[in-house]
Amino acid sequence: MLDKDTGQIIGEPASDDDSINQMIAEARKMNRSMISFILKISLYQI
């Protein structure tokens, strides 16, 4: 199995790895929406 983030070949992930990867993916989504939210606010203030 190929790790999408690192490009390394890994074995079957343990359930812990799955939940950690899920948390990382959620954090990335939150970061993206937070950044766009902040950009919108700063654009309105100009």
C-alpha cells in the first residue's frame, strides 16, 4: 500500500494509523477553511 502523503510504501495500516491519518486529514480541511475565512474577513476590512 502506498502512503499518499509521504509516497512511502507501507503495510496494512493499523487502526491507530487510520485514525491518526483521519485526524490529520480533518485538520488540513479545517486549516484550509480557516485560512479562507481569515482572508475573507481581511478583504472586507480593507
